[in-house]
Amino acid sequence: MSATRVAGIDCGTNSIRLLVADCDPATGEFVELDRRMTIVRLGQGVDKTGRLAPEALERTFAACREYAAVIKELGAERIRFVATSASRDAENRDDFVRGVLDILGVEPEVITGEQEAEFSFTGATKELTGRTDMERPFLVVDIGGGSTEFVVGTDHVRAARSVDVGCVRMTERHLAVDGTVTDPPTEEQIAAIRSDIESALDLAAETVPLTEARTLVGLAGSVTTVAAIALGLTEYDSAAIHHSRIPYAKVREISERMLTATHAERAAIPVMHPGRVDVIGAGALVLLAIMERIGAEEVVVSEHDILDGIAIKTAEDVEADKQRT
């Protein structure tokens, strides 16, 4: 493998993640050197205030300092920092950009929802394109903290749309009263989330032929957490989760369980990350609603997502630059 060592950083509404890998831009194959995730809740309060909170910025910058040390130690040839929903929405995103530039030496790319979808599709499907046990086209759904991306395609993107429903945004908008999450939520609160999701699905369907998809591929923490619970894991196991197939009935069961459980009951689940305890109910409901809308019998869960797409695209850019010189 003719590999390029790259570092990709995905900074979303709820978490920031790092991948350092030796990546072959021709095939998309890579050797993973370091992958890590930190819950920083960058999008804390953005839906209400329109601004990134000082404490949320500091949590994010602390993670960036940790990642900078890892990248320096491993010697990545190029760093690409992609910022998504929360930083798109914030009035004071210049503070965020300056902080990242000071720490990592690169300016974050505050990408559009459509660009986000392109990265996610590349990361999720690059290794699926040769498989005969999965029908095409794929519908890739990336359920984030602030937004959800929908992408339909076969070997490349055919249509994509980003809509503003995510596990953090829905939790803050409908389940929090004066900053405290209702425990457990009322039927009226759940109905309000469901209404927002259905409206968002209507918007997505204007651009993306959702019902034409033959294989649903689910990405990001809400989906992988649902999968881990469905598989009965006692600790998070990325290899077991990757490409697992979770039936609709199981997703419905877990969604209902998360929305009727107390904070303590959700926190006691062995695979539950502390940063997802309050938002998993909304995230699971987004997944369930998508499956119902398209009539999916199962969701194929991918641990490879926007972060892997960022690494693949970065390696391709490095190779293209070398060929030009």
C-alpha cells in the first residue's frame, strides 16, 4: 500500500474526534494509528442563544490540545479539521476558528451540510461497494448532535440533504426545562420531538429519494450506542458493532426503553457513554422515525463515517499535490 499519513478531526455539536491513519488514496484502505473521541458539547445552548458558550469553547480547545500532542507524536503529513453543525450556527464562530488555528496550526473548515454528507458517504461506503450481500442504492444517515445528514448513492453521491434534527438539539428544544432534562420525558414532549423529526424527513425527501434506498447505513454515536445495546455488549466493542445489522423491532424496543427510563437507568447501561445519557432517547427516536419512513427492516451500522471520509479525502489531496509538483 502506497500510504500517506494524515490526521482528520471531526468537530460536531456533541463530540470532537480524531483519526490518524496511513491511508492509500487510490483504494481508501488505511491502517488506523489512533482514533479517539471526546464529548465536549460544543453546541451547548446554541439553538437557544445563537452563540458558542465560553465553557463549551474551552472544553473543545482542551481536546484540541490533547489531539495536537498525538498528531505531533505520530507525525501526520497533513491535518484537516472539519467543523459541522454547531459552528455553522454560531454568531461567534470566529472565536472558535482563532482558537483552533492557535492550537493546531490549521483553520477549521466550517463545512456545509451537503459537504458533511459527502464525507460521511465516502467514509461509510468505501468498503461496502464490492460486497454482494448489500443491495444498492445505499441511504447513509448520520445522526449527529445538531443535524442529521441523508445521502443516497451507489458508488458516489446521488443526492444529499442536511436537516436540523439531532440528539442534542431535540433534547435541548423539547426535553429540557431551565437547562434540566425531564426524567423521563412526558408523552407530550416525545410527541413534539416526533413532530420535528417528521417535518425534517419531509424536507429531506424533497431532495433525497429516501424510499428508493435498498440498504440503510447508520452512522454516529446515537446509532452505534443503539447497536451496542441491541447486541447486549457489556463494554463498547467497535469491531462487534461495525457492520452489525440491527432489526427494526429491536430499534423500536430500545427507543421506547430509552424514552421511558430514568437518567440513572440509562447511565447504568454498561455501554452508555456518560455524555450520551441525556441525549440517547432523542437520538434513538430519530433513527426509529427514519426506519419507519422508508420501511427499513434493519439498519447496517458503520463505525466508519465522516471521520474516515475526511482522512480518505485528505490523503487524496496530498497525493494530488505531489503529482502537481
